[in-house]
Amino acid sequence: MNKIQEIEYKKIKEKLANREYRIGLDLGVGSIGYAIVSLKKCDDSYLPEDIILTGSRIFNSSIGAVDRRMFRLQRNTHRHRRERMRFLWKLLAEKQLALQPSEDLERKEKSIDCETSQKRFPIEVLKNDPYTLRYKALDEKLSLFQLGYALYHIANHRGTDSVRSFLEDADEKVKENTETAKLAKKTKEIINDKKYRTFGEYLYKEKIENSPLNEREKVTNRKTAKNPQKEFAVTRDIVSKEVEKILAHQKQYHTNILTDDYIEELKKAIFYQTEKLIPESGYCPYFKDEKRLPRSHKLNEHRRMYEALNNVRYFNPVINEKTGEVLNFEEKEFLIKEKEILFNELLKGTELTEAKVKKLLQLPEHSEIHLQGRDKKKIKGYALAGLEALSFWPKLSPHQDEFLHEWNSLPGEELKAKLIGYGLTENEVDELFDKIRLPSNYAPIGKKAMEILLTYIKKDGLSYTEALDKAIDEGKFKVDKQSIYDSLPYYGKIIQESTQRPIGKSFSKQFADKNYKKPNINKDEEEFGKIANPVVHQTLNELRKLVNEIITLFGKKPLEIGLETARELKKSKKDRESLSKQQDKNEKHRNEIYKTYIEPHLSYIKSRQENPSNYILKFELFEEQKYICPFCIEEITPDDIINSRVDIEHLFPLSESEDDTKNNLVIAHNECNADKAKKSPFNAFGHEVSGKYVWNKILRNAQNLPPKKAEKFGQGSIEKFLENKPMLNRFKPDNSYISKIAARYLACLFDNFDKSSKVFCVKSSLIAQLRIAWELNSVMIPLAKNILSEKEFEEFKTPRNKKIRMDNRHHALDAVAIAYANRGYHNFLNRIHAKGYKPNYREKSWLSKILLPPLNRNLEDFKISVKNSIENANISIKHDHSTNGSLVKDTAYKLYYFNEEKYIITTLKNVAEIPFKEKKKPKDALSFSFM
């Protein structure tokens, strides 16, 4: 600690004056806002008093899980393919089936060097059509170079691994997998019906034989603008048989070369599958000799469904017997027998909606069912229903649990071989892969522990966490007494059930004997594992550093810590009625769409193994657009939708806007979607004045769409949207998870009997209400003056309670509201919302007095104290060390804001100390003059 820090620490510590304190934390995916307030003892409780310190910790958030997987998949796919083909080249060259590799083959090639056959085979051989060579290889002698070229071509197009889908997969991926499996099955049937010996012969006869070389189109099964539908697909086992037939026939001509050992090496090289690195299941924290269950295990599924049913809220109408008017709603719990009815329905694999619950339990017409959890509109059905309904499932009886573990951990072809070893036929395995989607990864506990918790969850209506606490209290689980820490340790030490061991090769037992190089990894992560989601991992690590620094600063732990969560206030009777009517209207409309457009084609849709419900949204958009394609302004017919000649398109590209709501969706012809590409409507067609797309027609037609869609067609609309983009959808689940897991993590600072009251969660809706009641949004307006245009500044000054997010201090402002938000506020607001009151926080009424800050402080004085604290808030920015450049490395600067005249830069030293040199003109630079 330097001298300046010591002086500042001393000032802040003196301001607290040895009082107890509370920390308010606003946790996000790239920021932590914090506020420390002193506490004053009032009777048996403490109330927040003075603001001691505020600040914001800013760091670059990791990309979302979807993008992460996509980039990793692309990177690994390219690398694996490049290395596999280089290895095969080397192997072919050993026996003169290819040109000799260069001496520097072992060096790491750049992607631009990954040019393949042109430098690996003689020019004369490259003049041969590879499909023709693959066909001739079954009956004629090929030269060694021709044979090598044919095998190299097969390795480049070796078919897809056995296709299977997980429940977590995006709908697009599942659809693609389904289409691929369907095409592969169709291709196999053609090969069998026409008695083609190999896939290569099928391609030659169907695509090559009757087309002159200079006229035939490139053989491909990729979707293109010219070829919107794939024509064929093949699985790797079919291609493997082709290689065996080719090598068996060519062996008679090249006996000395094609030995059995060499043939085996070639087959291994062609079909080499990179070993899949998967997290091991790990062991149950309570029965340490037992592995954790797969999430797809029936016990974990039963736990999920019962817990979801326990979370359902049922409101029974209280009706005036004389008038029939609904007077109020009485909250009730489902009886055990009612839950059993719903559970048995879920076991069929069907989803439960509010309407279905009412029907199954024969509830009154005006009753309300509130489904809670991640998906508030439905409870997902039993994930294993489809699997257990398959006729061959009993064959796996001795291996069912083992199979669920292997579904998570084995590559497709390896799993396929294992299932055949269990007694399933190839057709049965294909059916399994085609039809079944299971959850991936593992539950936090093992089989014995899950059976114990399930009894509490089922019988007592508890959540998983409540059941766990009860099992520990009753001695069913032996656990080490939780230590109380003076500062936060690495989070993995506290919440081990949420972590997994690193999946680097050296840490997986399956690779223990292969001598892989141990990657550089944090010692704590190696010992305790880490949360797989890097967004959450990063935020918890930053939280640890921040809280520990606060504890060091004051020399003691906080008495309380407040966090923000995302649960809403109760809705009023009027709001509930309005919402219920709208839901009924929407449900009725969807039923009409289903009956009108989908039912007549039901058998055709099911024959393609598609879910009929997936077409509902398309037909909703179809009617909303009045049957017109929004880009070419031509008609769309129901037949176009059923036969997949149209697609759902995002008006603002999903990759930029992260907006997957209905307000950003239209339905359009396949070709129109392809031509629009990943652009906004204006950027794609705004310059078109004639031809297929005419901008004036597009704009005129857009006026028939709902206003929020129509505005997306305007010039500059996407730029305006991106300037004020809401929290990225991909981060919303991360943000919710962060607050939940942080509460469990922070609890290690307190006694087990006291931790629930010491770490309390504040609802985000309450924070918004208090910010309005205390007029805190106005605090940011003068602070943001330097970074707002005059027009924007005037807009923010208007009394609309608009939140300013451009200044990082707004995170600290939220933390202040969290630090002052006592539980009494939420209880009070819940009561008035439930009764339908709409308070006006600007009126000096009895309500505004009740919502004054704790200790009944004067609102204006309170606002001044908040303003002073936010003006002096500490803003720390964790700079991205992956950014190159000496200016960044030496000064850790950040360009915060700029326009034509003003610059705001954060830096570790004075700008005057940064040496700026005029860039010299290169000696070989060329001079140009324009006349």
C-alpha cells in the first residue's frame, strides 16, 4: 500500500468511527456497484444512517455462453481438421501415395497456409475428378498417387458423426440435426434400393456420370442461395465402409504397399476423432464414494418437476354470493394429491400450462395459476418420457444409469458402438439418436442424496435448498461444520457443489496415462474447480477482491450485506385481471391458428418429425403481416410456411441487437432473408429504387406493421437502438444466477444460525420504486452534463425518471438504494400494489412520507448526501491486458468520452507525461497527387 492509499484509508475509516456497517452491492456481468453505509442500533435492529463510501468496479464481461460455444467450436473445428489432414498427408507420403512434405511441416501452420491438395499431389493427378476415382477404385487399378488423392478426398468429406441433440441445444441446431438425420436415412435408403456398393458410387451415378465435366455444378450438400435445400447427407459409418472396400480392392494391385498394418493406420488417420474433453461428474459432497448423477437421471428429473410444482402459486377467487363479483383472491397451496395429478401428467412428457393445470384440477373459472421459475409460462415435461417409451429401452435395463453417464461423456460414434455392444441394433441406435433429446451435464449430488432430498421435496413441499438444510439438520447428511471466515476465500471452496474440475486434458482421469502437458492454471481452481460459466466466474472473483479490500480498509467484517434480485412485486387485482384476459385472448388466437392452418397438415408435419407447435409463431407473423413478405412485398401463402419456403427473420440482426422478442421478428421468403443477410432493413435495401426490392414500397408496407416493428425500418434506427440497448438477453440468465450464488458465497462470513438475516436480497422492483420515491435518478443529471448533448441533457431533465447509464457511477447509485432498502419497504409496497393503489411519488402525501429514507431523514438532505457521495465515488476499471500497445500497457488509460472538442481520459499518470511522437514516414513510402 502506498502513502496516498494509507491517507485515504485513514480518512474513510475515521468517517465510519468504529460503527457497524452494511454493504449494498449491485452485481452485474461487467460491473459491481457498491455502497457502504453506517448502521445505527434502534431497539433490536439496525437501520442505515450515513453513506461512508461508494464506487463502481468495471471489468470487461466475458461473451455469452452461446457465442462462446460458437467461437470455440469454429476454432477447434478448423484446428482439428488442419492437423488431421496434415497427419494424413505425412502418412500417405511415407508410401509414395502423396508428394513428400516440406521440411518445415512440423511448424505451426497459419490458416492461410492451409491450402491442401494443390501442394500435396502432382498436377497430373489433380486433373482427375476425385468422385470418378472413388468409383473406379472399386473395380480398376489406380496409381498410388490416384489412390492417395481419392483417400485424401474422402478424408475431407467423411460424413457427419452420429447426430444427437441435447435439451440445451438451440432450436436451430436441433432442426439442423433433425434434417441431417432425415437426409442421411434417405440417402442410405437410395444406396440400398439401387444397390450402390458405396457412397462414392452413389455420388458418381447420381451427380457425375451424366454431367460433362465442364457443365456439372459443384457437388455439395451445403445450403446456398441456389441450393436452399440439402440434397443428401451421409453418416461416417457409411463412408467407413467405402474406404474398406476401396482399400480391399486396391490391395491386390499394391500388395507390398498396402499391408494390413498400413491399411489400419490409414483408416485410423482418415476417421480420427478428436477426443472429447468433458467435465467429469465428480463425487457427491455428502456420500463421497458415489458419483454425481447425470442431470437426465430420472431421480433428478423427478426432483425438478416436484420443485417446480412446489413453486406454483394458486389464487382462488373470493366471490360475492349475491352479485357474483370477484371480491378478492385468496392464495392457496396445492394438496399432495393435486400435485400427484400434475406430476403424473408431466411424466407423460407433456408441458403444464396455466390452462392445463386448471383443466386437470377442475379449478374455478376465475382462479389464477402463477407458474414460477426460469420459464414462467410452463413447466417442462419429463425429459426421459420419449426414451422410456422406446420399445428397446428394456434391453438397456442393466446399463440404464451407465448409458445416461455415457450420453454426456462419449463422442457419437463411440457411444453408438457401446450401445450396439449392449445389444441394440444399428436401426435402434439411429432411432435413439434421431428422436431423443436429454439434458447434458450433472446434478450437484449423487443417487443416495437425491433419494433423501426427494422425500422432503415431495412430502413437505420444500425447495432443493430447504430440503438440503433439513436433511443436514436431521443428520441425514454428514457435513463438516461450515467455517466462519474473516475474509472471502476463493469461491470454489465454499460452493463446491456448483463447481467442476478443470477439463484440461491433464486433469481428466481418462487422459491420465497420455502424458499431456499440464496447462497453466490457478492453484485454487485446480483444487476446488470453477463455475463453468466464465461470466459468473469472473464476477465472483472481482466480488472477492472488492469485499476483502473493504474488510481490510475497516479492519472488520460488515454486519450485513444487501444484494439485488429480480423478483417482482405483487400485481393488483386489476392488473391480474387485465393480464389474465390478455393471456386468454392470446391462447384463443393460438388455438384458432392451430385449427385453421396446422391441423389440415398435421400428418405431413409429424412425418417430418417436427413439432406442430413450432409453426404457431410463423402463422402469427403471417397474419400480422397480412400475408405479405416485408421485403419483396410479394404474397406469402400457408403452403409456403408448411413447406419451409419462408423463414423467421430478425429485423435487427440478432448478433448485434440481442433482441429475440416478437417485436424484432418477421416472416419472409428464404431468398429475401438471404439477400437481407445480417443487416437492418434500411442498410440492406435502403438504396434500392428498382428491381425485386424497392425501398419506397418496403417503407410504405412497413406502416401496416405494429409501431415497434415499423420504426425498425427507418434510416438510422439500428444505430439509435444500439446506443440505448438494454441488457443483452444472453446475459440475463447470468445476471440472475450471479445474485443467487453470490448470496450463498457471502454467507461464509457469518455464523450458520445468522447468515440468512445477515445476507439479505432486495427485489429489483423495490429498488426501482425507491429510486423514484427518493428522486435519486435526478442525482445523475448534473454529473452527466459533460457527456450528454444539449438535447439529451434537456430530455433527462424532464420528470420522466429516466435512468442515466452512460456514467459508470450509476452502478454506485443503485448500490446506495440497495444499502438503504430495508425489508419493511418491500412488505409495504407489496400490500399497496396488491390492493391496486397507484402512488404518485411527486405528491407530498402520506405515502411519500412513509417512503422517506430510514430514520425519517429529510428527503432533500438525504439527496444532497447521496449526490456528494456519488460525485466522489471511486471508479476502478480493470483494464484488459490482452489489448496490445505500449500506451495501454504503460498507462492503463481508457478513452471515456469524446466529441469534436472534448476528451475525457482515465489514466494512471498525467497525460502530459505521456510521450507522443510524430509518426515518421516510411522510407519506401509512395507519394500520390490527385489532379
